[in-house]
Amino acid sequence: MAAVDTSLLAGPVAGVDEAGRGPLAGPVVAAAVILCPDGIAGLDDSKKLSAARRAVLEAQILASCRYGIGIASVEEIDSFNILQATMLAMTRAVEALCEGQGCVPGHVLVDGNRLPKWRWPATAVVGGDALHGCISAASILAKEARDRMMLAAAVEYPQYGWASNKGYGSAVHMAALKAHGPTPLHRRSFAPVRALLPQE
């Protein structure tokens, strides 16, 4: 893993990351962030941060940086596949950054090894959420936004344990899925869910 020399890129540089590719339920959420000139201290891959620390950093990012959030629904995940839905959420995040903040990035750094087909110059950076602050910030916003969605969904469907597992296939989630069947928020194209659907 190597960081990109952002001094060679046309600015402003936006970072993009997603949350929710692996879960069995819920949308995939992406964020795009252009850091404020002074940056944000303590940024890191959202998965390495405690929930309390992520909440603090999210508030700082929202208050100081330019950002956009993009979502691809469960229906879109099942229609297009999770990879294409993720690319769609990332595209919507950058579009939201441009439209909501009135700012067009000169270059976009995307966490991972694939790029959406879009109009902005971009570079894929494997492990980018630990290398570039703008991607770290995007990972934090995406995860926090998606976690809130799953916490809200857990109120309606408490038996699946989404308050703690956020839709991932934990033992509690899998047991409830077998006992109660899929909800409208379950991804029917994912094998563990598909296996429980009536066979046509």
C-alpha cells in the first residue's frame, strides 16, 4: 500500500469510501469528503476507531469539511449486484458533494481497487482509508450514516439484532433469519438470504 502524492493532483481532492458491502441487510452507503484546509486530527480507518471516537470525528467533519452522502438501496443491490450498487452509491456521494456544497473535485481518491465510471478524474487506493485523511473522513461519515439507518431499522425489526450487528451475519442475526425469514431490508441476492426464500 502506498499513498498517492496529492501535490501532483489537481485540487481540490476528495476522498470516497463506502460502508455496508458485506451485510445481509440494509443499504450500502458512501461518502465523499474534501477536507478543510487545516485538516482533522486523529483521522483513521473507521473500523479501527471506537464508536465514541467516530462520533466525535464525524461531528468535526460535518462542521468543517465539504461532503456528500450517497446511498444505494437494497432493491438496487439485488437488481445490479453489490459491486455495481457500491459504485452507484459512490457516484451519488460525489454528485451530492458537487450539488450540495457547490464544489467540483479536481481529483477523487477512492478506497479500494476499483473505480466507478464517472466524469471526475480518480485514482483507486488500496487501503486508502488508512493512508489519506480525506478517505478516512469519508469512511467515518459513511459508517456513521449507515449505522444510524440500521439502528432505526432495529426498532422495527428487533429480533435480528441489528442494533449490534448492523446487518452482518452474526449468530443472532442468522438464527433470527432462519426463525422469522427475511424482512424487506434483507438482500435477497445474497446466498444466506436466498437460501431461505421459497423455491420457485
